[in-house]
Amino acid sequence: MTSPISDLERQVRATFPDVAVQRLRMKVAERADAIDLRKGDRLITVLWTDREGLSVTEIDDDGVFDDEVGYVVRSVDEALQVLAFLLGAAVATDLHGVDDPARKAA
């Protein structure tokens, strides 16, 4: 099986131009491949393995414990949907103030 990370990397760069993308080279690329995505202080890693598919993990730089995989998906399209959700959440939580009624309720 071949890694879909190259395709995901191209689509992330086209879809999210304000996100920094770094390719992580693995020793055995036929079995594992990964990219890091950074937007502001948010870091997301997407790891592909031939056994598990695509694993999307939001990394907590301040965390004491190892970060757990948040989402496991099979396709690049599914990974893009998860990334859109996570990166969209980054924008929503970075807003200042709570003037919006929906934010007050939360």
C-alpha cells in the first residue's frame, strides 16, 4: 500500500494556505509517513501507517501526558474534513470577548 500523505499534503497546502506544513520523513516510508500542521500555537500531526490508515492527533505542547490519537480515518477526504473542523475550531476559540449569545451559552 502506498502512503496518501503526499496527496494530503498537497490538498492541505491548497485548502489552508495559512497553515505551515512540515513533512516528517520516516525510515520505512512504505509502512509509515507523516506531516505536521501548525497554525498559530496549534500543532496537529497526521500519521499514516499501512495497518491503521490516517491518524490525526492534536498535540498539546503543555501536556504532561502523551497525546492520544483523536481521529482515525481511511481517506484523504475524511482527513481533510477532520482538519477543517480542528482548524476551524482554532479560529473560533481564538476570538476575544464573549459578545455572541452562542459563546455565552457555552
